[in-house]
Amino acid sequence: MKHIISPLDLSIQEMGEVLDLAMDIIKNPKKYCEVCHSKKLATLFYEPSTRTRLSFEAAMLNLGGSILGFSSADSSSAAKGESVADTIRVISSYADICAMRHPKEGAPLVAANFSSIPVINAGDGGHNHPTQTLTDLLTILNLKGRLNNLTIGLCGDLKFGRTVHSLINAMVRYDNIKFVMISPDELKIPTYLREEVLDANQIPYKEVKVLEEVMPELDLLYMTRVQKERFFNEEDYIRLKDSFILDAKKMKNAKEDMLILHPLPRVNEIATEVDNDPRAVYFKQAEFGVYARMALIMKLLEVEVC
């Protein structure tokens, strides 16, 4: 039995197998419509989610399985004080696999330690979001045709953005990857990521504060929201926020084949005028999330097409 708490829980070979399976699901969805017949997925979401929860549920239904679970802590026994360990012990007797989102970092790992079914981390605080990373990789592979030789711009909240942290951890394992970190000083990537992941693996990167400066060199631009609540004073936020809004004017300096990704939800960091640009693939990215999760569920349940 295998749990997925971090993107690194899948080796490069295993990641390749999951991505190859997802690519085949995209091409031949009918082939997989009954492979998880009689299997049940529990979605334990202790904080709000639209795309992640619904894409997990869509993934299991597309595979012919069924779903159960809750969409907020208030609607679970957590509101009565039940621990994650006790919850997963009970759920393990109801379902075959579990997807958990929790506001506390490490909660899915705790669940995995007490679970008798595979646990998938669907986001834990500002720590990791491995299935979003799997979705990102599938999007890049499908639309770029490769996962190496890329210059990746990461823009916005790089300090608290778990999707960014997971993506960095995953992409450093591929050849010739460069990062451009675009954020205010207040929201730079955490020191541990810089030292233990980027520096330790000798990954080239630079940190800048103005998006326009680096647009021409990017193969991918991964946007996230600059969060007002992370600033100590409103004056700094007002001074910096417009530097991290992507609009049609900024896109004029981008490569013709650059891709714009965003884990969503979007607030105002990407102007709606960008949506019609063929390089804007964030809604396609959300669609790929279903296929990525279908492949991962199959991998963890060890089911195959008959």
C-alpha cells in the first residue's frame, strides 16, 4: 500500500507511469469507465475546495467507482473534537482510498500513519499539494511535449503557496530546469526550499520583483494570487499589487508558445482579457486535473484495464 503525501512519494519512473496512463485516459476515456467498479473513494475535506474535491469525485465516478465524504470540518465529527487519526481509522473500513485536505500541515501524513487504505494529500496548509503538481505536469507534458529544458516563472505568493512548493519539488528532478521567482520581498519562497531543494540540487534560479522584466525568457508562467492579508500594512500591498497582475499589455513581450498556468481560483491576478489568449491554459489545466487523479487512483488501487 502506498500513500501520496508529497510529490516526491512518486519516483521519476512512477511519475512517468502515472502521466503515461493519464495521457492514455485522455485519448481513450471509455476504456477506463468501469475499472474501479465497486471501489469507493472517501473525500475528507476539512477546508473549502471546488476544483480539487470535485475533480477527485469526477475522477472516481469516471472510473466507475463511488464516493463518500464531507466538504467541510463543520459537517464532520471534527466539529466534536474527533482526531484525524480516529477519523481515518473509521473511514478505512468504509472506503478503499481516501483524499484528504486539511488546513494543518502534516495532517494527511498523520492520517497515513493510522490508515489501512491509501491516503492522498489533497492539500495541507502551505505545505504540499501533490495532485495539483501531477495536474501541472500533465498539462505541461500534454501541451509542451516535454518536462525538461524549461524556464519556469513562478509569480505571486511564493511563500505560502503550497502549489508552488510542490511544483518546485517535482520539477527539480528533470533536466535543464530554471526558475524565475517573481514576488514581493514579503512573499519570497521559504528559506528551506531555497537551501534544501534549489541550492542542494544546483538548480539555477533568480528572484525579481517586476514581471515585465522577465516575460521574454519564460517558457511557462505559473501565476498565483498576491494575498493582501499577508502584508503588514496596506500601503505596501497597494504599492506592489499591480506589478503582479497579468494583462494583455504584459503578454506582448512573452514568447508565442509560452503557457500560462494557474491552480485557481483566480481573483484579479490575471485580467479576464487574457482568457482569450491561446497561451492561457488554466481552464484546460483544471480539466487535466480529472485525468491526473483518475490515473493516480488507478495506480494506488493497483487496478488495470481488462
